[in-house]
Amino acid sequence: MNSLGKYFIIIGAVILIIGVVFTLFPKLGFFGRLPGDIEIKRDNFTLYFPIVTCILISVALSLIFWLINLFIRK
């Protein structure tokens, strides 16, 4: 059960760092407007699906969790 607490502390620290970065640097709004994101505009309808942003976030989170797992196991 002790390792579960470590995971929560690490995840909380990562979320805190990301929140501070986005608060201090609001011009980092490029997430959600990357090339390859789908945006369809019609008269009374707008569909926006950030597929490339989702892939980028997924890769980044996978890398972060892989590194956390690597350091915890040592």
C-alpha cells in the first residue's frame, strides 16, 4: 500500500507542474490547434476533434509513466 501513495504523490506533482506552466505561460495555447486536428464549420454547427493533440498527449503521458515505473523499480 505504501507504493500506491508514492504514485499519487508523483501524479499530483506532475499535474501541479503542468498547471503552473500553463498558468505562467498562457501563450502555450498551441495544444488543440495542431496541424491534423479536424475542424468542420457549417452555418450553425462546428465540429472540432483534436486527433493529433490527443495522440501527442497520449505519447507524452506514456513516456512519463514509463519513466516513473523505471525509477520506482530501481
